[in-house]
Amino acid sequence: MENPEVTVAVQALESYPTTQPAMKIKPLSWGTIESVGDFEPKMKFKLTNGHDWFRIDADKKHGRLSVSAIATDDEGRSIRLTADGVTELNEYTMPLILGDLNAKLNPFSFGVEQMRFDAGHEAYKALEGMMFACSQRFCKDENGAPCAEIRVSKIVSGTGFD
């Protein structure tokens, strides 16, 4: 027998957005952007230029990120990404942010971002009609310098009328 409370809850959830894994970025400052799974358009970019800001809230509990970058594919076609995010400042993230040699990699659980893309080339124009939610973590590059790693998901609109 069907439970009417469960049916109503499932119907109500249909109107909420979901996410589709889309791409991974590592490291943010000078690395690659690569599509994952079934996400379209397929892409593999090298981050070539950009700037970012990181400011710490007055209460020192959160850091705020603002990023703008240019990435270019093997054919010379470029996209621009912009992102805004927030990360917890704690015993796991601060050593990585400060470049502590003893800092350990932490899980994707302390930082989130929202991301958008601008594309001049038709192959990537569809990105402009999408919004993205990201999980972010701080890590070290192969030389031990602090960097960020990001998992990017496309935000998919909910459906239904509730």
C-alpha cells in the first residue's frame, strides 16, 4: 500500500533543483578544466590567465573567494569563468591556506562556490545558459604550494507544479 505522506514529499521535491556532475578543476590557479561523465559540451581546457581574491570575515570563521579566469583548449578557443565562494576557516583548511608544510589534504566538505561561464566560440556557447554549483577544497600542488581543487556540477531545474 502506498504511503500518501511519502508520495506528497516526493512530489514536492520534484520542484527543487538537482545537480549533474559536469567537470573537475585542478589546480584552480594554473591547472585544467575537464568535463566528466555525460556532461556536454565535452571539454578539456588549460587555465591560462586569471585573478582571484580571498578575504577573511571579521569573525575569522569564513573566507570568501572571488575568481575570474581564462581557459584555452588545444585548438586555441577560450572561455572565461567567474566564481564566488565561501569556505570554513578551521584546523583543516587554515594550514593548507597558509602553506604549512605539515598540512594534510582535507575532504570536500568545507567550501562551496557558484560558477558561470562566458564563451566566444560556438562549441562552448551552451555553457552561457547554465549555472554551476561547486564543492571546493584546498590542497597542495606537486611542489607543495597551496592550491584549490574543485568539483563542478550543473544546476538542473526542478519540475512539476509544487
